[in-house]
Amino acid sequence: MKTKLLILILITFSVNLSRGQMTVNSLTSSEYNTIEINGVLLNTIKNTNGSITQMNSLFGNPNNIIEKGSSINELHRIFIYGLNDGNTIEFSGLSLNQTPSVIRLHTPSIKIKGISVNVQDNITSLPSMWIKGQNNDGSYSILFSKDNGDCCVFTIEYDNSTNLVTMIKYEEFT
């Protein structure tokens, strides 16, 4: 009886654990390197290292630049383009002896695997091979990562009742 109960508990735990895991669409390195944010390659954005001059040359003058963390030697710079519908790009590692990186990005437009996706697009027009899923919080999204990694994830969130894209974002987890 104890053995059956233990097996039942393990099966229940395994099923619940698998429900909490979102499936990620894995991109090869070459596919990942062709991702565009509003027509600009992600790598080009990363290679600016958060330079205001270089970011201005890519996207024009931002509506706002927020700098934080300089007092603790962990400078972050956030570029905000547009008021509610533009790019927001955050760099970290801008202090001396640190490596700059894009840690967060919100955008109204992205191109992945040669396919353009915009906020308010209907997901039914996206490739059926793109794996869609429900997140732990009940929202729905399509996730992309490089080589099945978990450090740098692009998320296309959508409203399951309307099938409309509601947000496109990138986050780097270190």
C-alpha cells in the first residue's frame, strides 16, 4: 500500500512539474544572430555597449535616458524610445571593469527566422511550428532561446481570447 501511495505521489508531482515548464522554441546560433529589433540586428544593439552616441545613430534620440546604480558601481542605462509603444532597452555592466550587456528589452516589432511580428498582430498568422504555451501565471506566450539555453529569452506574449500579440520582450538571466 505504501509503495502504491509513493508511486501515486511521484506521478502527481511529475505531472505538476511538467505543467509548470514552458516549452521553448530553440534557435541555432545563426538564427539567433539574425534577430532584428525594429529593423536593427540584436547584435548591433549589443555591440553599442550602451553608448548614447551609438544608440542615437541606430534609433534616433530617445525620449528619455535613465541611469541608475552608479553610486554602487553597477551602472545601468535605460533608453526609452516612444512614450508607450516604442523600444525600451536596458544595458547593465556599464561601470569600470564590467562587461556591458543588454539585460532587458521591450519592443513593438521583432523579426525572428525572417518572420516579422508586431504588437497587435494575430498569432494565427504565425508559423504553426512555433510552439505556444501557457505560463505559470496564466498568460500565454511564445518563447525563443539560443541553443535551448535559458540565459537569453525572447517572449512574444499574446491574449488567448483574441489571439493578438500584447507584448514582445527580451530578458537576459545571469
